[in-house]
Amino acid sequence: MQALSGAWLFLLLLLPTAWAADELLIVRGEGNYPPYEMTVDGQLTGAHIELVQAVAREARLSVNIRSVAWARALEMTKRGLAQAVSFAAKTPEREAFLLFDDANILSSMRFGVFRLRGESGPSWNGKFASLQPYRIGIARAYAYPAEFTQAPALNKFAQDGGYEALLRALHNHRVDVIVGGVVEINSSAKEMGYADSTQLLPPTFGETASYLAFSRQGQGPAMAERFAAALRRMRADGRYQKILAQYGM
């Protein structure tokens, strides 16, 4: 009887480890980024959120999504305190501590230049030199296409607070144009009541993939493979496309 009790105790000690292996902690940058990630009526929702939850179910993972400051989200995944970070663009610096598997791309975005509607200037012809006379609002700590970040002699003014802060800066005339993801800025403008006064100047440029990027520490690599396999199945049978279509993507 004592030997049997000892065996049961040994199994019970193993169980928490087994459960922990099925728990996926995802961190994201706090704030609203419609239609990808946003809080509506106190609930976190959006294309990425619904997609991650659906893939987790497919992979038989228990997922917990936590909103924190973006710098903290990166630090948590770097140290292995979280297994993955959502809405992450690939950069050489991040690749040192994050796994960017193309199978784990959640969405991709085109970038655009926006101004106040009805103004005679500024103008944009697809060449970055045409933006040199203007004050350009960008979102601090956001990843932009290399062609934009490397363009010379641009007067960039980084704003904290994401695209909502950029739209406020534009409408308060602190900048002449803002640059960012087309779908995100259009969605934020609609939410803020700025849709009629915000104008996208063609052409759009660049394309950046948004990943669910996994930590290189701890369970991160194994979770990345498991999530990727489930997402491949959902792409193959159309469930991935159906979720994005619900959000106009």
C-alpha cells in the first residue's frame, strides 16, 4: 500500500509539468489596433485574437493572451517568461531572441501616407523624396518597411500611443502627414470619427508580415512547431481565410 501511495505521489508530481506544456502564454502590445487586436465592451477581440484562439483549439493548447507595454512584451518573450508575442514584425534585432516561422504569419499589411482631406498639400508620388518638405508622423517602436526607414532626409516625428496618437497629431496639425498600416489607420480613423477627414494618398508601399513570434527560450520552439502545424491545417481547409474575411481582410 505504501509503495502504491508512493507511485501515485510520483504521478501527481508529474501532472503539473504535463499541464504546463499545454499552456501557451501570448503577450501583445496594450492598446487598440483595429481590426487586428482591440478591446470592445471590455473584451479583447479582433482578427488576430480570434485566429490565435482558433488555432490554439486546433492545436489542443490552452491559450492566455495578456496585454502589456510593447517593450515589456518583447522583454518577456526574450527571457522566456512568455512563449509568444503577437503582431510582431521581423527585424534582425528581434530574430536574435524570437522565432519567425512563415507558417505562423497572422496577417500582412501594406503601408500608406495619410493627410487631412481637403488640403492642397502635402503630395506624395510614390518616391520618398517627395515627402522631404513635410513633417512625417510615425509610431514609435513600430517596424516599418526598410525602404521607408532607410530613405534619406525625411523629417520623422515619432509618437507614442500607436496609430490613434498619430491621427490626433495629424488633426491637431502637429505633423503634415502620417505613415502606417493602411488597414489599421483606416480602422482607427473610423473608430475615432476621423474617417471623413483622413485621406490616404496613393500609391501604397511595402508589405510587412505580422507574426505570432515565439521565444527561443524554454517551450517556445516546441510551441512554435505545434502552432504552425495547426495553422497550416486551417489555411488548407479555408478556416484561416474565413476568420480574416469576417474583419474585412
